[in-house]
Amino acid sequence: MADDGLRFIQVGELVQGISEGTLPEDDVLSGRTFTLAPEDGAVVRLAVEGSGGLAWEVVDGPAAGQRGRESCRVTRPRDEVVVIDYVASSERATAVTIVLDLAAAAATTVAGTLPSADQVTRSAFELATRGEELTPVAVSIAPSFIDSPWIAGAHPHVPTSELVGKRVEYIYSSTEAYEHIYLNQNLYTWQCLRGSEQGLADTDRCHFRRIGDELYLFVWREKIIPTLGVVLVDWQRKVSNGRLFGYEGSDFGELSTTTISAQATLLNVTTYV
């Protein structure tokens, strides 16, 4: 059989062409200390340092007393929306994104963990027959309030179907372009139109949260190459900004994390009945 040239690649190789035009770091939170109160009753204090540092401490809940310091990146996709990204120093292969909605005093934290080499050897058939998810990338999405206790039923970052049915072209650079088709609230299909993965496509697990007016948190977890994507899709400005997290190579050793940005064009909309 002739080689068709189609090859899935690790994130470390993929990121070479998709990191142009990303948001600059922002000092809006520099020197600020605040708390996050999620639904589980914990209270976490965060202190943002001016040199890209983030100090955290669990001040209430079962894990009270745990603390640490991370190297983080802070960006501001909208005036009142700030994003903190870091790779957790105390956890294995775990990346954290905190979306802070300053106007609503609300936040959503996405924590994703990549699988070990042993975990990815399980076949899709085995996972399906056991009723487990096909992707080995684990994720938690936790809403919280900023500097106030949890209020049941009041959090504004709710799951949404507002992107479902949309087919969108994302242009990351002069060499890299993809299309997304948002099938439902759990699955989307991607295809590389040009670039290092040209001709490749798949359907993967995803999650949506509405952050604000035409502003959406989109999280995806790929199953063939262990990948976590976390972006904010801004339909007012027709852009997406976020980060891609995976392994540098196929030895499951060094991690790869990079900021990504794309211009978004709506190609069509399908209304499902």
C-alpha cells in the first residue's frame, strides 16, 4: 500500500506553526490577592506576583493548609476577562487555566492531566466496552466566585449549546488553518485544512461554557495524540485565544505547552432538529 503521507504528530511538533499573533502578557492582576470559592466548599487564596509568579494556598476545606507557587502567564482577552495559565509544579503532567470574569466576580478553572505511557496503550475497543471515555486526557471544570462564598444556582458560566451546529474556519498563521464542526455539547470534529497536519481529521470530546456575550470557553481532549486544548472563542472579535498542552515527543517525558491564537470565520450553520 502506498504511503499517503498522513501522520498524527505530537504537540511538540505541531506548535511550531500555530503560535503567531497570540495575546501579550498583561499586568492587570499584578500585586493583587483574591480568593476563589468553588461549589465543594473549599476556599483558595491566590496572589499574583509581578514577575509571572502565582502563589496559592487552600485556606478552607478538606485540603486546607496546602500551598505552592507557580510560574504563570496572564492575558486579557477582554477588558473584564483575565486568564491565568500555568503547568502545576506539584502534579504530574497537569495544566491549569483560570478564567476570571471580573465584572461578574466569577471564575472557571480548567485542570487537565495528560495520561501516562501505560494509560494510552488501552485500545478504543476496550475503553468503549467498559463504558469509559475514549480520550485518556482527564479534565475537571470548576466554577467559583471571586472574593465571595459559593451561591447555588447563581454562577454565570453555564454550559451552552450556542456553538452547536456552527462550522468555523480558524486561521492560526499563514501556514496553518483548521476547521471545526461543533456537533453537540459533547463532541466536535476538526480537520486540518493546511499545515503540519493537513489531511488529518478526527472527532473528539469537548466542553463549552458561556463566559459572556458571544464569548465562550471551549475545551477539547484529543484521543489519538494526548492533547488538551483550552481557548476562549470571541464571536464579537472573531478570534480565539488560549493554549495547547501535550507532550513534546512520543516518549511521554517532556511536556509541551504553548499559547495559540486564530482568526475565526463562520462558514455555515446547521440547525439540528
